[in-house]
Amino acid sequence: MGKTTQLAIRALTFDDIDAAVRLDKKCFGKHDAWHRGSFLYAAANPNAEYLIAELDGKIVGCAGAEIDSDAAEIETVAVDPDRQGQGIGTELFISLLVSVKMRGASVVYLEVRPSNKAAIKLYEKFGFRLVSRIEDFYHDEDAFIMLRNL
């Protein structure tokens, strides 16, 4: 019989930092990827909610938000390109939205590249709507600001 795999979603720990950095670089390239210090800060920040998606003991996704009062800013959603299209991003995103709501957020917002059609499709699937555009946000591209009430 074939081996079944199960996705586990859990909180980011300091032991995950190096794998998260590698994953982020694989997903976003060296210019847009987070550096080690950003993940260390996120893991230590009591106002942050960062989750890891793990498949067969390997980190295949991460997502995180910072919560300020009743608003949460989604700061990153990354799924290993070799594992995209398998529902990992959806499960990870659902878990993140539930977590920030449980921590008191009533609204969630994020920035996304207009060229990142897959991410925009995911966010729209979850009821996010485009509310603004920031010119040259990424230094080579604008950003869409998307928002959703929880």
C-alpha cells in the first residue's frame, strides 16, 4: 500500500527559522524573501501569529500576521512551489485567519503584487477585496492593498 501523507499546521518555533528562510527564498527570490532576522523577530513577537505547514516532517509552507488592536496585517504566505496546487495554502490561510480572529482581530489586510495572480485568487476566495493601490511599493511594482472583515 502507498504511504499517506498528512499536513500538520503548527506555530513557528525558533527551530524552524532556517527552513522558513530557505522556503521564503525559494518562493520569493532573494530580493523579496525575508531575512533570518525577520523570522527571528516574528517568532519572538508576542503580537505576531506565525504558522508552519509541515508535510512528512518537512516544512512546505508558512504564513504570518502581526496583530495591532483589532487589526491584523498578513505579512507573508508562502508555499513551496513544488507543492502548490495541493490545498496547502488554503489550509494554512484558513488556520491563520482563525488564529488572528481568536486573538481579537476583526479586520485583516495585506499587500500583494498585482502580478501575483495566484495569491490574489486565494485572497479573493476568502472574501478579501481590493481597497487601494500603492505605487512602487516593491520598488519594481505597485502593491494592491486587500482587506477583509472577520
